[in-house]
Amino acid sequence: MDAEDGRINEVAEKIREMDGVRKVSTIQEAEKSIGELMGFFYAFITFSLMFGASLGFASIFNTTSINVIERSREFATLRMLGYTPREITLSLVFESAFIGILGLAIGLPVAYATAYVLFTSFESELYYLPMLIFPRTYAFTVVAVYLVVLPALFPSAKHISKMDIAKVTKEVVS
């Protein structure tokens, strides 16, 4: 039914009082219900993103730290040849950036396919939810990946700059 804006609740109440009426929904009630559902959805997504980011940071941090420790002889040799800690750290950043690009090139299509399968599984004759991913979502994803990758490199960069070349080369000889 259609009613004037000021009378919608009044008309809805009169219809509810009629015999045989089980449910009356107004657009305002539906918007409020959907808004509450979307609030829960956004909270869930935010929690999932934060959990994924912390898990990604931890795995990248551990992988990079182990990589730097295992390659300490190589880095010490480079330092002895005249490379600065900044140059070695920069090569580590480029290496991690390349791995990030490779991961995004594999991960984005897999994520798209997974989302497509998920959305199509919810289709029925009652409703249809089109899958819509804005280009800014992909841009946000790329930025978020590098906001996780680059801070995970700071401890490794610090380790490279404070590396005692004499001690590392002594460990290599013995």
C-alpha cells in the first residue's frame, strides 16, 4: 500500500488490527532491519580483516626473520664488499614487494572465483544477490597487503643494520 509519509505508521497499525493479518512491514521497518543486519555484517568483516592482517603479518614476519637469519652470511659478505645496510635492506624490500605482487596475481583471481561460487550458492527463486566488486576494492586490497608486508620487514632491516660482520664471518669459518 501507499500512504502519505506522516500516516504510514497509522495505516500500518490499522492494517495490523484487521482479522487475518499476520504481518505488516513498512519500508522504514525493512530499512531498519537491513541496517542492523548490515551493522553486524560490517563488524564481522572488520574482525575477519583484522584477524587476517595479524595472521599475515605474523607469517610474513616469521618468514622474513628466518630468511634474514639464514642469509646472514650472504649479507655479511655483501657488507664486507662495501654494500651499506640500506642497500641490503632495499634489496630485501624489493624481494618482498615482488613476492607480494606474485601473491596478489595468484590470490586475487582465486578470491574472485571463491566469491563468485559463494554468491551463486545463495541464489534462489526468492531473491538474487548480484556479485559486485568495485575496482576500489582491488586497490584497497593491494594497499592493505603492502601495509602488512612492509612493517613486517622493519625488524629484519634493524637486524641487518646491527649485524656484527666479524662475528658472522667467524661463525662461517668455524
